[in-house]
Amino acid sequence: MISAKGPTSAFIKVACEKCKNEQIIFDKASTKVKCLVCGEILAVPTGGKAKIQGKVIQTLN
């Protein structure tokens, strides 16, 4: 039987708390994700969904 559930992961748009740069990251990141402008850490891997350090603006489908 095929499950009707959708995907369990998504891309999210996150704003850096330090410089307000917005970038798109994967919510299950397997490595630290840094801001491309200032280098601030935006996401830290946890083995499942990443711990998001910035402000989540939008979830992209």
C-alpha cells in the first residue's frame, strides 16, 4: 500500500539575525550552515531536523 503522506523535509527561507541576509536552506541539514554574507551560523545538524539559529521566514514546497 502506498502512503498518502507528503515529504517530511523541506527547504526554508531563513533570515540571518546578525546581518538580515535571507537565504534558502534545507531543514534537515547534515552540516553547519553559515550565512553567505557574514558567516553567522544559521543551522546546526542534530541527526534529524536541523536546529535553526536564524529567523524562519517561509517554508518552500
